[in-house]
Amino acid sequence: MSTDTATPPSFAPVYAPTAPATRRLRIAVIGAGMAGILAAIRLKPCGHEVVVFEKADRIGGTWRENTYPGLTCDVPAHAYTYSFAPNPEWSSFLAPGAEIQRYFENVVRGHGIAPLIRFSTAVTTCVFDDERRRWTLTDSHGKAENFDVVVAATGVLHHPNMPALPGLERFAGDAFHSARWDHSVPLDGRRVAVVGSGSTGVQIISALAGRAARLFHIQRTPQWIMPMPNEPYTDEQRAAFRADPGLIDEMRYGEQYTGLVRRFTEAIIDKDSPEIQQIEAIVRDNLERSVRDPQLREALRPRYRAACKRLIYSPDYYDKLQQPGVEAVIGEIDRIEPEGVRMRDGSLKAADVLVLATGYQADRFVRPMQVRGRGGAELNAFWSPRPAAYLGIAMPAFPNFFMLNGPTGPVGNFSLIDIAERQWAYIEQLLAPLAGGRYAEVELREETMRGYEAERIAAASHTIFASGCSSWYLDATGVPASWPWSYDEFARRTAQPDGADYLFLE
Ligand code: NAP
């Protein structure tokens, strides 16, 4: 695979012009989160019949599910925005979660796609009918329907990982996962223990320091922290964004942000690169400068390389951790007792509230939905030992079935909206021959998938994710699960499908 970056493609996703549909397709979009909304908006004017299935009673995906204190997107707000719906109103450089949820609600309203969405309706099975050459979807109400095309926009991290901590059920206070925040539980002036030091745990600690009387940050593995200032935008700045969309474009497509993403992806795909050494120097310096007590500093020093786990961006984590009443608890949990968390060293961290910021089962993707493709091909079998899809989008034996942010696509410290838009622009081009009326099916060739996976797995061993740490980036066999090449390579590969990679069946 070429990783030549001499002529990088445009950073903006480029949608090919779509010809008017000759054949009206029935298209099922599964999920009304960021990616499903995108698909619905792009499909609406094409004249197809589109049904968006949403298991919950509101749109928003991860931004609906996550409401924990401190929730912020660590991708600059103007970059974490659809290319076709810029938003001059962002309140700060990094937007809070609730504001992002409102943004998606406004976009849905503005584009009039709410009538396409069937709320409180989960798709339970998705089966390809070889004879009728259509997909039959069964939903949580037991209703079955046929579709020509399925777009699975079911998200990446949506099944909470509940840790098997002995005694958890006997905890006398309130305990919940970070993605199931119980807002009826008071926090101010109380004793709160937060388990987990990923992006979520770190943001919660920053938000609760100074609110909780005692705040324990319980971490089995400390993390490297990248300093990231987060300034609010002033009214004047927002007025300027409103008056001149070029300023927003500059934030999103200008060298400052795109250069950062390019350097970051160069860093993570090559664990020996100068770029990764630069990142390591910054996070080391952040630790040295920010943590005053040498003993605490050593305890917080990770024993693996920066960006091996997803890099944490925070404007203030170390400061908040050193505030009175806040304690970093580094080590293994022995058990949960009614009074709090008993650590392996015998100490008890007495708490009223226990927050499990323990991440997600990252290998689920479209599951638990049951998917069977051509000839009864089982998705679970196809995804053993690891979930994979060509460019995170398509799989052999699953004709007319496309994913957004599916397995092996890029994940990291950059905008998943941008990734989904690129994938969608690619899918649109695969749909065109179907909408043109001549072809009934488009299916990825088996050899394309085999070649892709062989190359991907080989390249994954050079990435920083494979440098000796555990993380949700690794699959069950320890292979980094995400795109192992550069951002530009992804942009290039998704710009236009190669017809030779697919079978088009009349
Ligand atoms: P995570 O990165 O998977 O972190 C889970 C944490 O829980 C880790 O510290 C892990 O420790 C700990 N843990 C799990 N099981 C445990 C156990 N049995 N005992 C003790 N500790 C345990 O999860 P996350 O923080 O929710 O973040 C997941 C992803 O969501 C992020 O990587 C990111 O992609 C996304 N996210 C993004 C943002 C954003 O700003 N854009 C914000 C939040 C989340 P070990 O490290 O020792 O396994």
C-alpha cells in the first residue's frame, strides 16, 4: 500500500455529484447517531425511501447516552462538525457534550429528517434473502420488512464494560457506569470514587474536583496526558464566525488543525517516527512540570509509550488531581465493600458514590443485531477471530450492506464525523449503479477483503498501539483493530471506489 503523502488530498470530504435515481431504493439506516443522521440527510433528496431505525427515543448516539459531568469532545468543535452544517455558535474551542447533542438535534430539525426516523425501534435481525435479493429486517416490535440496502450506523463504543469487581452488588452507596449517569444522585460535598483513567475518567475528575468532599481517582494504569487549552469563544469571535464562514473553514481545514492530524496519524502508525518522539516529549514534560510531589509524579508515570492507549487531552487534569480533597489511587482493586473500594494494598477508599468509568466492549459494532448474508453467512462467524470490514465499510457475502465507522476504520484523536463523511461519500458512489437501475447488488470481492486484512494486520504491528500496553484499540488476539495507515491514505482510498474491488450483479 502506498503511503506517499506528497500530494495530500483535500481535507474536506468530496461528494461526487449524484445522478437522479432511476430506481427508487428502499434503504434502511440503523442508528440515528452522528453517522445515521449524516446518511439520512444525504439520502433524503435522492428520492429513495429511507427508514432510520433508532433504538432509543431520541437521536444523538454517544452524545445522548453520555451525560457525565465534564463531558467534552477533545476534538476542536469546528472540526467535530458536519462539513455541510458549520456552526458559528460553538461556545468554546472544545465543545461540551450537551452542546454537541443540541447541535445534532438542530441539524436533524434543519434538514427535516425527523419524519424518517422510527424511534424506540431496535433492529434485531438482518437477513439477506438470496432469492428476492433483498434484506429482511426484523425489529424489536416483531415487525419484518424488506429493504434493498442496509446502512449500519450503529456506533463504535456503546456497550458499557461493567467490570467484574467482587462485591460490587453489595456497595451501600450509588454505583453506575459513566455512560449511564444517574443524575438523581447528589455529588456535592460527598465522597466519590471514580474507577478508570481513560478519557472519560479524567474528564469526570476534572469536573468533580472542588465539588465532591473527597474524590478518589482509582487507576489500575496511569495515563499520559497531553495538555490542551480549552478557551471559551467570546461573543465577538462568534459574530466573526457568523460573518465570515472562511474563518470556520480555517479552523477546520487550515494547516494548524490538519497539520496536527497529519502529524498525529504519522506518529501513531510508526512507533519509531520522530513525530511520536515529539508527542512523548510533550507528555513527559507535562508530567514533570505539572506534578509537584516527586512521589506522586513517579506513581503517575505510565510504564508504556505515549499514545499506545488513546492519548488523553486535558487542560487541567493534573492541577485538579492535586487539589485538596482529591486523591490519585494507583493500583489494583481487591474488592468492593459496602463502605467503599478496598485496594490490593489493604487501604479502604470510603465512598458514597462509585463511578465506573471502565470503558466499553469495543468489538460489538452492529451486534447484538443478528446479521446473516448471502447463503446464510453469519456475521459472527465472519468476525471470528476479529471484526473487520474493508475500509470500515463493506464485507464479502454481505451485498448492499454498508457500515459507517465499522471495524478497522480510523479511530483516534481526530473527528469521527470526518471519517463517516468520507465513508458516506464512498458509499454513495457504490449506490449509484443500484439507483441507476441496471444492477441489483454490489458486493465486496472476497480477495479484496483477504488482501486488505493481510496488509492491515502486517501494518498494525508497526503502530504505536502495538508497542506494549492493553487498550480497547487491540482486538481479542492482541492485534490493533484500527486503520494502521495515515489519514491521507484513508482519504485517498475512500475518495473513489475501485470497481475491481466489487462484484456488480445485474
Ligand atoms: P477506556 O479508555 O477504555 O478506559 C477504561 C478505564 O477503565 C481504564 O483506565 C481501565 O484500566 C479501567 N478499567 C477497566 N476495567 C477495570 C477494572 N476491572 N478494574 C480497574 N480498572 C478498570 O474508556 P473511556 O475512558 O470511557 O474511553 C473510551 C473511549 O471513548 C476513549 O478512548 C475515546 O475514544 C472515547 N471518549 C472520547 C472522549 C472525547 O473527548 N472525544 C471522551 C471520553 C471518551 P486499564 O487501562 O488498566 O485497562
